[in-house]
Amino acid sequence: MVIHGAVIIEQGVTFAIISVKPVITQYTARMMAFRQEISPFFPNMPIILMSQDHSGRPHYFGRKDIVEFLKSVSLQQIPWKKYHIY
């Protein structure tokens, strides 16, 4: 599986942000299952899921303080990369 994401360190907190399709973020059970599936690849990090609406606006799901921080960051500022997860 290939995912698009980033590992960010901000104010001493290291977290992962993962871009997913809206179908993942529509349901809590799907978000929890996806986080659990990828958590071994981002150990000891909060995982924030990001999906975009039809106009391209990002929506973040995860730890509230990190989500609030990400609302002030443009998508272009996030150091996105591809992660190959097997």
C-alpha cells in the first residue's frame, strides 16, 4: 500500500498526518480501523487523518490540539511524501 503523509515535529510534538479519501473519514469505525492498520508504521505518534471536500478544502481528524494547529497551515506547507507500507 502507498500512502501520502508527513511526519511533523511542532512545539516538541511529533505526529503523522495521512491523506485519505473522504470515504475513510465519513465513519468513525473506518477511521479507527485505518489508524490501527497504519499505527505500527508511525509508532508512538498521534495520527491525524486528512481528507479533502469537493472544493479541495482539507478536513482534519484526530487529536484536537493538533487539528487546531493544522487549520492554520496550508497544504503546500506540509512536507508530503509517499510511504510504501507492506
